[in-house]
Amino acid sequence: MITIEIMTEFLGWCSVINIGMLTLSSMFVILFKDTAVKIHTTMFKVDKTFLDQEYFKYLGHYKVITIIFNIVPYFALKIMT
């Protein structure tokens, strides 16, 4: 049986992992952008300006999903206990 404490701990670790993934993805886009653009333009035959927008949208969506599905429920459960 899942208790509130177990679910809180689970969501806490999910938040830590997702924030870590978001940080790594952001660092990868910042540090290795030229390499990533070269790879993606070759693979998918898309324009560089399109990729800039897509990288930004990807990071923004990932951040919003992490907040909505991990961080907010975690704090809600913390308030309940």
C-alpha cells in the first residue's frame, strides 16, 4: 500500500532526477550547440533558426512538465503531512 510519505518521497526523487536532466540538457544545448545543430541539420534537413526555436521549446516544455507533474504534487503532499 502506498502511503502519503512514500508518495512524497517518490515525487521528491522524481523532481531531483528531472531537474538534473533539465540541467544536463540545458548545459548540452549551451556548450555543444554547434555540434548539435550540425548533427540535427544533417539528420533532419532543417534550418538552423528552426532548431534554435525547437531547442528553446523543448527546454521550456520539459521545465513546465517537471513543475506541474513533480514539484507541485510534491509540495502539495508536503503541506498535507
